[in-house]
Amino acid sequence: MNMQHCNLLCLPENYQMKYYFYHGLSWPQLSYIAEDENGKIVGYVLAKMEEDPDDVPHGHITSLAVKRSHRRLGLAQKLMDQASRAMIENFNAKYVSLHVRKSNRAALHLYSNTLNFQISEVEPKYYADGEDAYAMKRDLTQMADEVGTPPPPSSTGDSPLLRQGWGGGVS
């Protein structure tokens, strides 16, 4: 599976194939891929809904990866926004959460400055190697007000295609 290959190339946290299938079967409308002109996967977002019945509906980003050769093109933002819109449209999500390594400065910049995530807490020794994680949240109420309005057109003329990881296409 190309998503798993992209994960292996980009991230220190790697998942077994069954984990991708679990997300794909449980929340097929929430995971997206970015493909190059040859149909090769160059990025993905793996997302799910949290299933705590006592809490407000909210999503969680399990994994986001973009190959080095395709970074700084806005793909991560597009993938994250598409997954967030799908959480709102399909599940009425109020916010989305994620975890990020404290040492991952590039991801922290993306999440904080570009995507408006806020650090909600530090989770000590979250990762298998003992590194701490920032738990982060993004409020989706403003995006929910904009749902129904098509996303802005791409600023990169030949940017990769985004589509659902399981199922229909997304332009």
C-alpha cells in the first residue's frame, strides 16, 4: 500500500497495514491522499472520530505525512483542511485533535501558525522512544460556518491531486 510506504519514508511512527484498514473501514470519508501526476502517493492524512459518547463530537488526526520532494506546496494544509471539513460535514465535529513530538519544530509551526491549532497539554513519554508529545486542538466552529462554500482554488498550477483515501475523488 502506497500510504504505508509514504509513512515509512516520512515518519518515525510506523503503523501496521491493519491500522490503515481499520481507519479506512471505520471512517472512509476522513482520510485523504495527495498523488503526483503519475498517480504515486506523495502525502496523506489518516483521520478518525473519537468515540467518547460523553464528549462533544470531535475528530483526531492519527497521521499526516508529505514526502520531502513535495513539501512547501501547501499539501499538508490542504489534506488537513479536507479531513476537517469531512469531520464537520459527516459527524458535526466541533474540534480536531492531534499529537506531535515536542522536537518536531516544522510540524509545530504548521499546526500552530498555519492551521491554528493550540497546545492543550503535554503528554510525557507519549512516544515509544520516550519523547513527550504536545496534545493540540483546533476549533472547527469557524470552518463549520464556511462549510458549503467550496475551498479556495489551488495557487499551484500543477499541484498534486487530493482524493479520499478510500472511495470517491476530491478535487
